[in-house]
Amino acid sequence: DGGITQSPKYLFRKEGQNVTLSCEQNLNHDAMYWYRQDPGQGLRLIYYSQIVNDFQKGDIAEGYSVSREKKESFPLTVTSAQKNPTAFYLCASSIGFVNSPLHFGNGTRLTVT
Amino acid sequence: KQEVTQIPAALSVPEGENLVLNCSFTDSAIYNLQWFRQDPGKGLTSLLLIQSSQREQTSGRLNASLDKSSGRSTLYIAASQPGDSATYLCAVWGNTDKLIFGTGTRLQVFP
């Protein structure tokens, strides 16, 4: 079955530690995205990548970093510089950019204490 | 700056009702509008994508319309079922390189 796999589903970290969230897709999609979802707010874009070896900052990139070394993989690192990292993180992909529907993974809930 | 609003924030209806969810956006210069469904604790599932040149799209019991000039879209759900209970989000792709999401309408359909 084609789809997007995010792991782990739940992640707990101590304040001051970096943590990496995994996102893998086998849909052969070119574009990939990371969103953050907080209660009562719409999804906010962290980073996106239109193609391998290229990525762009979204609206709330501060304190986050990404890489896109393979088409299938777009890991997100939440660094200690992110002031409020506890949230639900969603990865998505689309076959092209702009006029293609987004396909989402099931998310990773990160809790930092 | 594009803003997307969804009203109502929550809706509770009995099974079998036809219902309409609303989405409005402030900038009519969009490429497309997308509707998604989100179950609790899960990711989003794409329901319908309407290109800016289209007026509506249909999939099964779902019909989405787009009135770009007035900055509005509606998602019509026919003969609602308890399995339709979820949060429905709309999002628009405008002149910036990203989808702008609304905060969603939480729908509960009770038997």
C-alpha cells in the first residue's frame, strides 16, 4: 500500500534536547511538507521541499531544521532553540507543487517537558 | 494576507440530515481550494480539490462548490452518517508557496 509513514506516533523529550521526527513516503511524490498543529489553530507550515536536495522555510521555521537527501524521506529536527515544541506534527506529500492534493501521514505527537 | 475562516466551529446533527459546511477566504487570487477530513489524533485525508477555474467537485455524497469572486466555498454532505463525524478543514493555495488552512468545523453525527 502506498502512503506516508511518520514515526514514532508519540515522542517524549526533555527540554534542551534535539529530536528528529521521521517521514517516509512511497508514493513517488516530488513535494513534501511539514506542518505543526496546535489546538484551536490552523495547520502552520514549517518547511517544504519541492524536489530532492532543495527545501524552503515556511511560516514558522525558527528552531527547526530539515534535510531532503532522498525523494522518499524528509526528516524534521526540532532543536533546543524551538521555544514551544510540544505539538502535533504532520508530514505531507504531493505529486507536484500547487495544483496537487496533499496526502498526509498520521502525525507524531511530541511532548517536551 | 490570506485568511481562511470556517463557520460554524462545531456542528451536531442527527443521522440522515443533509448539511453544509462553510469556508471563506479573504483573497480571491487562488489556484485551488482543498477540503480535508481529520479524525481525532490522525492525519488529514484529502476529500476534494477544486481548481480556481472550476465551480464544483463531487465525490460520492460530498459536493464542494467554489465562488472565487465572493471568497466562499461550501462542502455539502448528503444523508449524513455517524461515520462522517470528524473535523473538516478547508485550505486555499494562493499567491504564496503554501496552502493556508482554516481552523476547521468539528462535525458530530448522532444515530
